[in-house]
Amino acid sequence: MTPVRPLGSTGLQCHPLGFGCYRIGDGTPAHAEALTAYLDRGGNLIDTSANYMDGESEALVGKALADRPRDGVIVVTKGGYIQGRNMALAEQQDFPETVKYGDGLWHSIHPEFLETQVRLSLERLQLDHADVYLLHNPEYYLEEIAHHRALAPSDHDEFYRRVGEAFRFLEGQVEKGKIRWYGVSSNNYALPASAPAHTSVARTLAAAESVSRDHHFRVVQLPLNLYESGGALEPESGKTVLEFCREKGLGVLANRPLNAYHQNHLVRLADFLPPGAKAPGQDDLRALLRPLAEHEQKLAGELGGSLLGGSRTAPGIAASLLDIVPQIRSVAHWEQAAGPHVIRPIQGWLAQCRQALSSRPGWEEWHGEFLRRINAAFEGIHRHLSTAQQEASDQVRVELAQAGYPPSGESLSRLALNVLLGLEGLSCVLVGMRRPEYVEDAMGAVSLERVDSLQVLKTLIG
């Protein structure tokens, strides 16, 4: 029988593992297959956002749920980011209280912006309501100020005023039947209370209570993993986030359970190679990129388009990636470099191609297949680079054993998830499961024997 846990005092019962939709998008078959596999195995909580894959994450969820009973799935989505399509919208409408955090990254939780976000999210999800709607990282307001000067108490007062006004709008959306419950996803809930940009669950709850005695603020989301365990260990006025939320009937969703920032490095809490296996080399990378290279040639041969990058003897994106990827040191390095040096040039090139070739027969078909193949190539590059991280994964396993985790032949990802699943007050752990095999691995953690999770976490952070 599928285990379930209460999502705070919402009355909703959720699977201990949720399907996290960051980097999940419509048009990638493996992503759709993974979501279907999760639901078929009894999973029932999907966490997405308007800005995940620029709305394509919500679109995929909408298609996956089209033929399933609505009351069998808890849908969580979020709003606040102004990027991509939302940037074009913001440039047209000039929303109040917009935080211009950086080039191409703005943020707002003002009701005028949130109204557009709830509406557009429900359209993409093909739903008449979302079960939970979260303000997505509203701490950008504090972080942007902190770039220029030290934060003052008045800055935090203004932050919670804005949160309160957003809650007032969301109460109206509850009354209209557009959402059932609401909350906040904040990376800064897990910070020590002494941190200048720390966000407080207690003050967030107070903001909701100031709006209505019968408020519908019931869910918080924060990062939680083996090395970022503040939500389980850091006290604020004598209670940790998990303790406070359990006392107040707030559901807690944990994100980034397998992506930990530890000693200024990103550590992926997973295995990348079977014991004794050889890391892939240049020939494997060439094979991985061959489908993309072949499809690029069709642009030149059948549509008369010009390829991007590469050399005169080997033009194209695939040829460029064959040169670039061996120079990348890690997955984190790739994620930093890919945006400015790979993805944005491709986006600009595609816009030029569309302008020149959109009237020609076959363009739309070529473009759709290109998106599928480039996404598959990026997924493959991620896996290719990940193998170099196995040494770090082996070290995590050693540290877990030293922290008291009993010897186990299970995957490192299952061990890491099992530690979180043993924490009281944690409703659901959100896992990025972009492939069916990831679903199989993650869901296996639910049946593992529980360990003394708090003691393991305390020992790991020393």
C-alpha cells in the first residue's frame, strides 16, 4: 500500500516523494515517460512553476494529467520570476514593485503580476484550479538590496508587507476557486536567523494572520539535503523550521535533496558509474552528438540554412560541442558556461533561422525535431560530465558511514533521500526525476529502513 503523509493541515495526503519539475519540459519524451512512471507507481504530488522551462514544464504536466482523475493528484505551482515570456509581458505592462535583480532576471510578487501568473499557469496546466500556489523565492527583494548596502530592519518590514499584500490577493484567488491553499518557497528559510537575508516562517505566518483569521497559508518549501540541513537543525526562537511548521500545521516541501552546496562546491548526491566501470571518452561523446549533427545537416541540405559554430570542415553546434565539452571541468562548470556560451547563441541563431526560413516547407518540422535533439544532447552531456563526479560520491558514502548510517549496498541517492524521509515534520521530498530510471531509483527509497536522521545530519555538518 502506498504510504502517504499529511500536507500540514490542508487535509491533503501526499506521497513522501514528489515529482520536481525543474528542468522538465514539454517535447522531451523521457520527461513525459518519467512523470507517467511516477504517477503509475502511486506518486501524487507534482511541483512545478511558471518559470520552469519558460512555462513548458506546466504544459507537460497539463498533458500528463489530462486523462487522470483530478482529485488523485496534488498540483503545486509557483509565481514570481520575470524571465523569458514573462519578461516580454513585464516590458509591456510595467508591473509595480518589480525587483530588477539582474540582466534578464526580474522578480515580482505584486498582485497585478500574480494575477497574470495564476491565469497563465492554469491555462498551461489545463486545470480550473491549483491545489497549492507558492510565491517563488520572494527573497530576491532582500538579496537585491544586499547587493548595494547592508540590510536594515525596515527592509525586512517592507518585505513582509509585500508578502502580506500577495497573500491578500491569493485569498481572493481561493474565494474564486482558482487555488485551494498557498504558501512560500524560499531558499532563505534554511539560513541561520543571524544571516542578513534570512526569511522567517514565523513572520510569514504572521503576515498571513494579519490578512485573515481564516487564512489559507499552509505550505512552505525550502532546500534540504545532507549538507544543507538548516531547516532541520537551525533554531529560530527556539524551534527549527520543521518543528515550528509541525506545531502550526504547515506542510513542508523539501527541494534540492540531491544537489548540495558543500564547501563552496555543488555536490550531486548520486552515483554516476557502476562499481569498476570505465568513464566515457571522446568516442562516446561523438556518438551522443551524432543524432544532432545529422539533423543539423538537413537544415543546410534541405532548407538552405546556415549552420552555427563548428569549423569549415565540421560546421554546426554538434561539432562545437565536441570541442567544448572536453574542456568542461564539471557539471557545475557546464551549467555556468552553457547559458552564455551555448544556449543564448543557439537561441539567437534560431531566431535568425526562423526569420529567413519560416516560409519554407519543412521548417516547422525541422525546428520541432531540432528542439528534441538538442535537449537530448544536453541531457547526454550532463550524464557524460557527471561521471567525473563519482569520486566525490564515493567520499559522501564514506562520510555517511562515519556519521552512523549503517552499511548499505543501495545507491547513494536512495541513502540521501532516506535520511530526509526520516525527519519528523517533513511532508514531501521533491526529487528531479527526468528519466524513468530515476523514478525507479528514487521511489525505492521509500521502503528502506529508517535511520536516526537528525543524528546523521548533525554529525555530517560537524
